[in-house]
Amino acid sequence: MATEEKTFSDFKLNKQLLNAIADMGFTKPSPIQEKAIPRILAGQDLFGIAQTGTGKTAAFVLPILMKIKYAQGNDPRALILAPTRELVIQIDREIKELAKYTDLRHVCVYGGIGPKTQIEEIQKGVDILVGTPGRVMDIYLKGELVFKQLKVMVLDEADRMMDMGFMPQIRKFLEVIPRKRQNLLFSATLPDKVVTLSEEFLEFPERIEVTPQATPAKLVEQKLYYIPNFLTKINLLGELLADEETFSRVIIFTKSKEHANNIFKFLSRKGKGETRVLHANKGQNSRINAIDSFKDGEVRTLVATDVASRGIDVSSVSHVINFDVPVIYEDYVHRIGRTGRANNTGTALTFCNPAEKYHIGKIQKIIRMQIPVEDLPANLEILPTTKEERQKINKEIDHQKRRENPGFKGAFHEKKERKKDSPYLKALNKKKKSGNRKNKRRR
Ligand code: AMP
């Protein structure tokens, strides 16, 4: 049966934030968000153990935005310290997107460039300051920052900050900022140094942890398909489901309600057996009925967004198909955990378009293994990518490159490189070759 899933509207967030969350395409809170947001809103100190890719940034940014609500005065009321320029920029970008319907002012500061422009930004008035400890301290020591209004302080990636020798600066901060404030500490790992810091920095903290399950269910065979676009993904899905015996009970995961509905329509139209769709817009009863019919074997395919992934406990699911690669990386482990249950073996297939390759890289790090790549079936029709989808894919790739390297100049400079080692071209060439071989044999 489906467990009661939280949605963002369950938290007491205002309309501006909920709209920004919807614009970002977040359909449901990630596990760390589910745990952290209510606690931070309630004013608790928090010690979060979570890696990048868990949604931890939004987990602290959202309640901070909610707490400080609108622009006020000139001095920062929230200070977020992070170890590197890249991370500072990334956090600031997330704030920009989530705060887009508010008038909150945020500034990010880091070393490697002169402080002049950063100081000018601060002088215009700032509500949230994000920075590396060294640079924030430099600006403070120049007398350009006042911390009297500080209500919340966040230390992100504390383990890296410790490794980079920021402890003395952090101690200095603790001396100059107001005693009465809320403190949040995030770290991917738990070395002694971080535990010591947490004791100095936090008061009666609540510790929350999201440890990505390192090894996916052993009984699950995983396969990865590189597929250029949505329509070809649909074609492959149809092709695979033609084998009714092997693909007897299948859950298809998608990233959005729209994809889920489109796939549902496609499967119903093509007569691919009984199918049901499961997502947040469906009422609780309809969800339970869908899962029950699936359990009973009346329904062959269940199309679901992640909202359903944790609640489904059905044995002998033959295949999990990730029609879209999950961007909350632990969801990959949760999703494929739906098959291979109770000593049954199962197969998890993941369809990956060029923009999703980045996320596969991150997932492989978390599961500490490479997902074996499967050739596309020789008879699969590869459809052209629509202009709209191509633009979307290129935009996402640009965004990812900027995330990894804020100095990145744009897709144009990279086009040639990308073509050279494209797994899509490799997969296609391989497919062509094997197709030729088969044709020869036939002749
Ligand atoms: P982080 O762990 O904060 O680096 O976030 C990893 C990625 O997940 C970022 O691209 C976020 O924008 C995205 N993200 C954060 N929360 C959610 C959510 N609830 N649903 C989908 N994506 C999210």
C-alpha cells in the first residue's frame, strides 16, 4: 500500500516559495527536505549528514527564505558558509531561483578576485550572504559587514571546510556573531573534527541523516540505454513491452506527471496490457486501487512518478524501467529496489538522454558501480529530436557544465568535443554495425 507521501504544501511555506518550487520542477520533497524543513522552521539547530545530490541545499534554503520573508534593513540576517567558490555560486543560484518571487537580496562572495564589486553589492543591502569563510572574514575585518542582525548561520560541507583548514576562521566567526541564532551544520561524512565542530557550534541539535544506500539490491540486474530523445524512448518502451512473457510485471518511472500521462496514453493506445498511472494528482483511493490491481496481477504496467516509489511493496516485479533518470540520486536506489524483492531476481533498465548522462555519472558514484550499457535493439527506429527538446537538452547540459565549472562559456565552445565522445553516436554506430551483420546473415 502507498505510504502517505509528503508534498511541499504540507510544510508551512508561502505561495511565493511554492510557486518557485513548482517552476523548478520539484514535484515532491526529497528525504532530507522532508526531515529538515519542518525542524528548521520550528527553530531547531540541525546537524544534517547528507551528500550533494540529496537536495540538501533547498532543504536549508527554503526554510531560511520562509523565516526572513522579505527585504529588511541593510545587514545580513542569514549567513551561509561553504568551502569553495563553486559551491558558493551553486548555493547562490539555488537561492536566486527559489527566492525569485520575493524581494530578498542575496550576495555571494569568494576569493580569487578582488573584493571591490562584492563589497559594493553588500553596501546596497543584503538579507542572505553566501561565501567562503576566508573572504567573508576579510570583508568583515574591513568593516564592511555587520552581523548584529544575524538570525541563521549555515556551515555547508563542513567536512571539506575542516579539510581545507577553515577551522580558525570559523572559530573567529563564532566570536563575532550574535549568540542567539539558529545554527545549521551540513556534512557529507562524519570525521571526528566535524563532531567536535558540531559540539561547539550547535545547541541541542537534532541530527538527521540521509545515507544513500551504497549498494542497490543485489538481485537486481541493471542496464543502461543511451537514447537520444523522448520519442525514441517511447519507441524502445513499446519494443521491449512487446515481449509479454519476459516483461510480465513492470513499473515505469518518470520524472513528471506529464511524462507519466503521455506514457500511460501511449501504452493504452498500443494495447500493451492493462496499465495504470500513479502520481501526486491522483487521489489516495485511486493510487491504492492501482497498486492493489498491480499486486493482484490484473495490471501489467504501472506508470509512476517518484511519489509512488517508496510506497510500493509488490513482490515479483519483473522489470523497473527508469524512463527518465532520477535527479534525486537516492531515488535511483529506491526505484530499482522495487524489483528483486523477496529473493526474486529482477531487472532495472534506465533510459538516458544526453542531458541525463550527467546524473548517471553522479548515480554511479553513489552506488559505486558502473551500470552496464546495453546496445539499442537493431530494429529500433531512432526518431529525430524535436527542436524544442534539443533546445531543452542543450540548456540543461549548459547548466550542468556551469555547475561544475562556473567559468564555463557556453555550449558553442564545447560542441565539437561533445560530438567526439558522444555515447549516443557510439551506440548508434554499434547498432548499425550489428544491424549490418544481421542483414548479411539473413542474405
Ligand atoms: P543538492 O543536493 O542540493 O546539490 O541538489 C541536487 C539537485 O537536485 C539540484 O539540481 C537541485 O536543484 C535538485 N533538487 C533539489 N530538491 C529537489 C526536489 N525536491 N525534487 C527534484 N529536484 C530537486
